[in-house]
Amino acid sequence: MAQALRIHACVASLAVAACSSAGDLGNGATDMGSTSVASTSSASSETPTTATASSETPTSDAPTSDATSKPSTGPGDPSATSSGPGSSTTDNDGTTGEDGTTGPVGPVGSIGCGMQAPASGSLEIEVQGQQGKYIVSLPPGYDPMTPYPLGFAFHGRNRTGPDCQNGDCAGFQSVMQDQAVLVYMTSLGGTGWEGDGERELNVEFFTRVLDSLGAGACIDESRVFVAGTSSGAHFVNILGCRFGDRLLAIAPVAGYLPEKDNCVGDVAALVLHGFKDPHVPLANGEEAREFWRSRAGCSDQTAPPIAEVHAAVEAAPETHACAAYQGCTPGLPVVWCEHSEGGYDDSTHGWPLFGGQQIWAFVQAL
């Protein structure tokens, strides 16, 4: 069964990173040559030590909200020509593969293209009278005429944007830093993103930062994606519902589904969850997975079967495996990954070491 699982997962191109080594490889390196589905890794040295995971547990059924804000997908091709700010295009025709991925259609440059390099590092922006703190990471040699993918990573409860950048969100910075503009916000209104007094304030915070970067940096507006862990993952599911017309993809890591009504647009979804998470149970991640699968029009069949993925992960610690849903709407793949890596308090709750590499491989395949 293990051999069959390895073969199936490598055939499922949207789960391509499931055929790569686990871990935060650093320096933007990836290892796409391995054919193992359940990759081994050592326990994370980046596990948060000051947060208590129990505070991340969903508090209640979340109220629904009005959706407020997806352009077509396409890779941010550095060779794209530009006739002026906000007008970057390519001559490539968009194509759709049998696996649901889309071919090159050219980047959609934001109005910030052509302007001088924007501010980066630790920044602040006013949100309802409060100062929202966030970090912007620009690729080395940032080119104001090249539309870059834009990725947000959201920390867990009782953590911060710097914590996420420096290790809590393993691999997000090291794997993507040379090819994308990356953002790490610190939540407002409380210690997390989605709770009482937090949600609407943080949605506005996200909107302000997203709009600010589009206006001041050269962003490929067709390649904006969000990822987050625990409370940050709950928030990512909210953003996937409310901003489906502005986001290309979402990647909730150990999250539940706070909102599912009045959603706008649709997103590709990579859903990651620890197989034995005591703080956000596996069933919560499965509910989110099924929601995004349904919206993407996927069948209930996966390659490899999810039962095989679960069995492989359950059989060995510090491993992971992924399954790609079949028959999804072109451009809207849904992939499910389970892992047995140690996270918060040595449980499988939290962002695993392979997370950043898996997310970037998923985004690049779109």
C-alpha cells in the first residue's frame, strides 16, 4: 500500500510537493526530485514556546458576514513586458490542463508598477485609530516593472508577525523570499484574528495593507495568496470567503471554518492539518476542506485516496502525505495534507516544517 500511495501522489500534480522532502529548506531551495509521499523530518526547532495552544480552540459557531471583495489566475512571469504602471501583460494564451491547473495567462500588474521601490521591513498603518504593525519582505533586487506574487502569512494566537516570519510559519520566508513580496501582520483587537472584537478590525487591517501594497509596489494582482496557522488559519478561511474575487489561493494550517455564507468568488485551496490535533480537531479541518471542495466543484475522489494518506501518516511520526481532489473547476484545485509532526506542546497542532515549501509549490502550479 505504501508503494501505491507513493505512485498515486506523484501522479497527482497538484500534490506535487507531497513528493518532495519535508522541512524548511532555507535559501529558497526546494527538493522536487524525491518520490516519497510521506516525507520524514525532525521535530520542529521552531515550535512556539510562549503560546498555549488551548487558546486557539474555536470558541463558538461564528456569525456570518457580508462578503466584500479574484482576478484570473496566472504566473507572475518576470519576462512580461509593460507599457506603464498597472499595465503589465504577456502575449501568452491561457490554457487549462487536465489536472485543473491553468497555463500562462500573464500577470496583472497593480498600479504600483513603475514606481520606486516601496518601504519594507517593519511598518505601521492606521486602522480605526489603532496602529497596525506589519512586516513587508521584498525580493532581493526588487524590480519595479516586474509584477510579483504577494503572499500573506498569519500567526497563531498569542504570537506576532515577527514570530511567524522567524519560524512559526516554517519555510514561508526562506522558500519564497526571492520570488514574492511577503507580508506578516500582527493581529489587532486581541491576541488572535477571528475572535470577538478581533475579526472585523483585522479584516479592515488586511484590506488596508492589501490596497496599500497594490498602490505602492508592483504586485501581480492575479497571484495574491494567504496562509496562516491556528487562529491565523481560521482567519485565512474567512478571507477565502470574503475575498475570493481578489485571492488566487488560500492555505489554512490547523484551522476551522468560521464563515461559509455570502462568499464572493472562489479560490484554490490547500488545507493542512495535524492528524491528531487536540486543539483544533481533525474534523474541523475536514469541514473546511469539504467546504472548499464543494465550492470548487470537485468530486469526492482523490489521488491517492484520503484513507491511504491518513493511514500512512498515522503509521509514522514526523511524516506527511497529501491528496488532490479530482474533477475540480479548472484553476481551482483543492489539496488535502495531513501530517504527524510535533507542534505546540508536542501535539500535531501547528504549522509543520514542510508547510512553506508545500504552499509555494501549490501556488506555483496555478
